[in-house]
Amino acid sequence: MINLEIKDKYELQALHKALMESKFNPYPLEPVVQSSPMVARVMNLVVDELEKINWVTDAERKLRKLEFKNGWAEWRTNPPEDKIVSIFKRNIAYILDLEIESDEKLYEYLSILVAPYKLDKSECTRLLDLAKSA
């Protein structure tokens, strides 16, 4: 195991922002980042830590237009729809293959794509339908 020391909440927030930019970039230099289970795991760990300290910047509140009454738990369940639909569209060929294979594998893959957001199956399905029709 490797321990990574993060000095304070500002460095943690900076790491979070860098990961989000990389993962949800509409023109990724490394598309594999968007569908990597390892990247999804790290992103979830970062948001788990942000959730523990329950710290949200004013800029984040303004940007997302959320009150964050429930902190990061609320943030995680309210992703920007356009970013999710976009990442689904970029991975649609593989998604369609998984859709034929099994619902469980499909939802597992969609969960990796949307990480660190947490969406239930019905919301994933709704956003996937938007991606297919776009």
C-alpha cells in the first residue's frame, strides 16, 4: 500500500478538481481514464474524504446551484446531466455490448463511468436513454 499525504482541505479540493477535469473532459487526451475502475476508485476515495470533513467551497456552491444541506452526499447524487450524457455517448459502443450481456455488468460499468457520482439504476438508465437518442 502507498500512503499519499495531503496537507490540507485545499490540496484535497485541488486533487478533486484535477481528477474531475480529467475524467469529464469532453476531449480527453487519454479516454481510458474515463472508464478506468482504478481512477473511479481513487475519485471515490477523494470524495469520501471531502465528505468526512464536510467542506464545500463557495465557488462550488455557486457553480452547482445547490445548497449542500447534506454536503457531499447531496453533491454525489446531483451530477451535471450534460457531463454524464456526454461520457455515456463517448463510451456507447461498449455500453451497448454490455447491455446485451447483463444488467448487472451494465450498471457496474455505468457506475465506473459516473464515479465519483452515485446514481441508482433508474437514473443511469434515464441518462443512458438520453445518450442513445442524442
